[in-house]
Amino acid sequence: MEIFVQQLINGLTLGSIYGLIAIGYTMVFGIIGMVNFAHGDVFMLSAFIALIFFLILTTWLGISSIALALLIVLIVAMVLTSLWGWAIERIAYRPLRGSFRLAPLISAIGVSIFLANFVQVAQGARNKPIPPMVQDVIVLFQGASGYNVAISYKQIIIMAVTAVLLTIFWYLVQKTSLGRAQRACEQDRKMASLLGINVDRTISLTFVIGAALASVAGTMYLLYYGVVSFNDGFVPGVKAFTAAVLGGIGSLPGAVLGGLIIGLIETFWSAYFSIEYKDVAAFSILAIVLIFMPSGILGRPEVEKV
């Protein structure tokens, strides 16, 4: 029982990181119908931005308050990563929007390779560690075998940040003019343009929001693991895309739900079975769910008018 509860906490933490990345996938796919395969590498880039600025603040500027340094790092990473997201959409995707469907996909793969190699050249191929940001833990209870079930402050931060951001962006999509513009572009971009909606601006803002969420995920990833590498964008990116599909592509709560499910499957499988096959287990669950629920858990089936 103690191991189960501990792995439940670990799984929810890992799933929260996947969920933050998955929201970016589902927002972009929902509005332009394209899988932004560079999104995982934007997440990796944001983790490096967070690492660099955290070291600048704590080592060079001598800021001793970890909470203040983490807040500044989070804001700076969101701003800089959002600029990257805007530039990627403006340079790599917008010129190909009217082209055949494979062109943006090929461009996205090219951007992904460019970002990974750019970071490798700029920062080197070795893992980049940082000193632990938050180390304190709260012991919840002690089992009969003497095993302590604990939750760390960094796990609380990650889950709380995910819940708050999901609430904020759900409200943004459902209750604001930008959200209405996004939903209109999702249904019919040409009709939305005829009704006075600036489609290019709406799509650019969607990429900016997705990149900002990826930067939060990158900062939380660095907070949790304390190390980052130039190739850390691929596997979390693929798993986050899997989470978005599992939860229902186009649904923000579905993206987070899918992330939590993937995180829980990984941690429980690693604890009770073989850690080498945790990815196989996650993708197998995806395949099984899609057989019976092709639109995902919270996804809406597409209805085509004839």
C-alpha cells in the first residue's frame, strides 16, 4: 500500500509535466489541424533557458531566495520561449499554410532537428545539471514495514502549477474573445476571416500560448529532475502528443487527463513490472483506448456536413 501511494504521487507529478506539454499540442492541432512536432524541442529549449537564467540569478547575481529566483526564471522562460514560438510559426509554418498537407509536417520535423542541433552546438552534448532547487519533503505516513510515504515541495509546486494553468487556459478558450476566435478558426478559418476575425493573429497567439506552456513544463522538468540534455525534447514530446491523443485532441482537460494517465502508467509499470517496458505499456494503452474510443477519452467526434 505504501509503494502504491508513493507511485501515485510520482505518477501525478510526471503526468502533470506531460499534460502541460500536451496542451500546446492540442491547441495547435485544434486550430490548424497540424501536429507541431517541434513542440517537444521547444520544451527542451525552454528547460535550457530556465537553467541558464537560474544559474545567472543564483551564482552571478547572488539571489539567495529560491522562490524569487524560480519565479523570475519562470517569467523569463515564458517570455523568451513565446518569442521562439512566434518566430517558428511566422517563419516555418505560415508560408506553408496553403500548401499540401505534408509540407507543414515536414517543416515541423525540420524545425525540431534544427532546435536539437542548435542547442547541442550552443550548450554541448553533455547533460547539464544544476544544484537542487527545492529539497524539503513532507512525510505523509509511515507504513508497517517502515517505508515512509512522502511528497516533496517540488511535486506540490508542479501539480499546483498544472491545475492553475489548466483553469486559466480553459477560461481563456471558453470565455474570452481570443478563445471565441480560436474556436471559430477551428471550425472554419475561411468563414472566420469573412466575419472579421484576424486568422493569422489568432494562430500566432495560439503558438505563443503553446510555447509559454511548454516553457512552464520545461521549468518544472528542470525543477523535478535537476538535469537537462539537448535530446530531452523527443521522448517527452512524443509522450505528450500521445497524452493529447489519448485524452482527446482539441480538449484542454483531455490533454491534462491523458498526461496524468500516461504518467501513472509509467510509474506503476516501473514499480510493479519491468522498467524497460514502461513505454510499451503506455503506447499499448493508447492503442486499446483508441480502438474503442477513436476520438479519445474527452474528444468530440467530427461531424462532416454533406
